[in-house]
Amino acid sequence: MQLKRVVVTGMGALTPIGNNVPAYWQGLKNGVSGAALITKFDATKFRTKFACEVKNFNAEDFIDKKEVRRLDPFCQYALVATDEAMKDSGLDVEKIDLDKAGVIWGSGIGGLKSFQDEAMAFARGDGTPRISPFFITKMIIDLSAGHISMKYGFRGLNFSVVSACATGTNAIIDAFNYIRLGKANVIITGGSEMATTETGIGGFNAMKALSERNDSPETASRPYDKDRDGFVLGEGAGALILEELEHAKARGAKIYAELVGGGMTADAYHVSAPHPEGLGVIAVMKSAIEDAGIQPTDVDYINTHGTSTPIGDPQEIKAIQKVFGEHAYKLNISSTKSMTGHLLGAAGAIESIASILAIQHQTVPPTINHFTDDEEIDAKLNFTFNKAQERKVEVALSNTFGFGGHNCSVIFRKYE
Amino acid sequence: MSEIAQKVKSIIVDKLGVEESEVTPDASFTNDLGADSLDTVELIMEFEKEFNISIPDDQAENITTVGQAIAYLEEHAQK
């Protein structure tokens, strides 16, 4: 059977460096850091007192007041980013086959704040259960996909994807595959996350996963720098409208890029540590390249997972060198997490958007906060340090990896 | 208006996101104020919490309007 072609016709982003796609791109291009001291709770006693929070955001500006109370922040973020993407796509829900319009939405953790708040309220009480009737539907991850479908009347396939920090990319690849197979004409996909809570920061702190550079939050996320000391927690959402090519053409849609390939593998090794030889990461990039029907030499830009952890960063780079060989030196590589922090289940979504924007603007966003080379990382590679670079970007690959050993790579190509 | 009636009204305004002028004695939570089954459960729980009482399910089922809620609570709320 002939697989269908899939294009991106709409995008929405709610990020620590911009609350919509144009603002996000301005932040990326200008190398803005989204990190600052935590405002959502008192982090005085926490090892890490900063994060990349979404700023100047009031859910009631976007969502009915009554509805806001029923939605965990991760779900509010999902609806806001989706709203931008839907408007951007120009899709008219009166004119499309809603039975072939789906939603595949992901979150790494889901309603962590709702879970924490409800459990704390119960613990403060006398043992009488006064659990809110909205607790379960606020907390569970799939309600993001559910709420999006209710808003737009999309009655096609509908579910959530969970693969920790690979979630966003995983959701996009799933949507890509279902459209390729003819199971849907349009799918709203992406991911959202809001884990800036006591349990979120405390939990990642306990794993020694977070940067503790409290005296300089804005330089804390420094992928590939010798003095990197962990990731910076981010929050927000990224939404993409994926559409079957002929369906998009028939309605005269604006096309940002073509989604040409996806790879999904596992390390099968450890809950949080990457495989020492990078087997799963090498395999996932190869798999995506093969799926796209291109050669490694066709790739111009890699938006890396690059979380700014001591062990993870060099492992990914070594894997890139194994897959790309000499061509690795001709690539632009960057970790936009240096600016946005790590959005966990939304990372793959906003980084896919960054990759698409790099193709659209023929400009690679930088890896900011580079001060000192690390001898473990080949300094001859072009990491797009500190300043965006203009260049030809026909093909961009985005990597994300998650706790549990999940690896995903997705490839976008300029649409012609 | 009694203090209890005032509290009941403000809980309804807050939880259902409606205007105070809509919260009339005859107003039905589901038919007039846009509540669904989960909202009505939450309202009953809020009344229990605010007035420090426990409303049995078979009685909660009969509280479907603003007036019924006020009447029930004026009778049962701990003074």
C-alpha cells in the first residue's frame, strides 16, 4: 500500500521564552533564557530554587472561568497551545470530516499538581475523604486529548502517549503514522507539562537530575559546557496540526514543512542512565533516516535532546558522530533546552516546532550559555554556540529521550 | 437574606461560575445554572464543608435548586 504524505499546517506554543509561536521564535533566535527563581511555590528549602516557568499567563484569558477549575495546568496549557495551532491552520471544523479528525496528545507526568494538592488536603484533614469529583479527570493524562476533542468536535482516533521526556516526539510520530496509513486526515498532536511543584522539583532533585546553580539561573542550562550540572525544569506546551498532504492542498492550507520520517527505540538498559554505548540512540536516528528515505548527508540541522546533564550530553553527541561520520562536522547542532529548559513531555513538541521554524527561517537557533569546552565533547562540531546562525536548512532532525530508555527521532523537510 | 442563604449563593457563584443575579431561589443547578453531575457533587461537598455537616446521598438527591439548598441548610446547619 502506498503511504500518504504528511505535512505540518499549524503550530502553537506556550513556552518559558514566549507564549505563542512568533514570541517563541523571537526568544529562540535571540538566545533568551527562560530560567528564573520559582514563583509557583516557596522553594527556599529545595536544592534547586529556579525553573523555566511560563510567564504572564492567566488561563482565564483563554478558557472559561468555570472550565479552568476543572483543568490541571498541564491541560490548560494543552488547550491554549492547541487553540493557537488550530487558528493558525485555518481549519474550518464545519468543512472537514470530523470522523477522520483525531487527537494524539502526550504528557510525561500529567496532573501532578492536582494529585499533590488533593493528597495534601486529605493529609491535613481528619481522615474524612473529601476528594473533589474533578480530581480524577484533572489528573489523568488522556483527558488532555479528551478535552481537545470536545472543544473541536474531533471524533476520530483519540488517545495519549506517555514515554517520559520522549512523549512529545512519540505523539507526533504516532500521529504521522496514523495519517500515513489513512486512518485520519488531520490530527492535533503535541505535548504539555506542568511539573513545577514541590513534588516535581523535589523528586528530580532527589535523583540529582537538576542543575543547582541557584546563583545564576539564566546560565544554569548549559548543554555541552564543561561545567554543566543538570537540567533545568521547564513547563508549557507545543501543538502541531498534522495533515494528509492532499487534504491540505485541497483546502489551500499554508504548509510549514513535510514530516518525512520517525524512529522509536528503547535502550533496554536502565531507568534513568543512558546506554553506555548509545545503542538505542544510534538506532533511533538510523531508523528515522531510513524511514524518511534520505541519507545522513541530507540532514542539515539536529535539534538535540541535550538536557545539560553531565552523562547524557556527550553520549548523544558520540551517537551522532557514529551515525553521521564526517558529515557530523557539516551539521548545525543545537540544544534549545539551553533557553527553554526541559519541558519533559512537551519537549519533543516545542523542539519539533523549533526545528520547523529553523527550516522556515533558514536560521538555526543557538545553544546558549557556552563558556568552557569539555574535552569529552568534540569541539570541531558546530554546536551553534551562543548565537543563532543563518544557513541552508532543508532537513532537520529532532531527538528526544526519556527516563525508561525511550528514544524518539523525527525528521522534517522543507516542503516543495 | 439569612447569612446561610448568602453563603450558599456565594458558593454557587464561585463553583458554577455564574452571575449572582442568576442565583434565584427557583434556579435549578442543572437546568438553569449549567451544572453537570460532577458539579452537583462538588456543590454538595462544599455545603458540607462550609456548614460542617454531612448530607446523606438520599437527601442530597433532593437538593436540585438554590431554594432547596438554602432550606435544607437552614434546617440542618450547625448553629
